[in-house]
Amino acid sequence: MSAPFPATVRGMNANGEAFETHTHLNNLSRVALNLSLTQPVKQEAKLFIIIWLTPEPSQDAGTPRVAIRGTVVRVEPKSTGGSTVTVAITNYRFLSSKTELPL
């Protein structure tokens, strides 16, 4: 699926510092996803990603979301800065409107 779904990404950057950033998906399949990051990450880094399954996320409206844990399998630097990152999905869970976001 190719859609610009908003996503929140948490993890450790290449410098070993925790980060949380907002971005959009470039591509999503049942086994992997691709997104752009301004944070530098290393291959094999573990990431936690919340995908909002709508172009306009709203916590108040109970927007459907998916919580994903995954491992970075490819990092491609972009000439404009940042990188395009491919993440293999290792675990996922659909979140209901009443589900609190994991920390």
C-alpha cells in the first residue's frame, strides 16, 4: 500500500540517543514498511512506530492506528538530508480508540 499515512517513530538514533519524531509512510506491506527520517539510524536498530490509518489523525475521533515494532533493514541517505528507511515488521497490534499508546 502506498499512502502518506502519518506515523510517529520512537527509537535510538545512530548516536545512541532516544528520539521521537513524526513522519509519513512511503510504503506499507504485510512484512515491511518504508518511511523518511531526519534522525540518523543504523541498520538493525529497533524502532517502535504508530501508524495513523487516515491522512488527518485525531485522537479525539478514535482514529484507527497500528502499533508496530520492527528492525531497520535498509538505510538510504537522501541528497536533501535525512534518509529513507525500510523496517521489517516483527510485531504489530491494532489499537482501538480506547487503547493508550505504549511508552
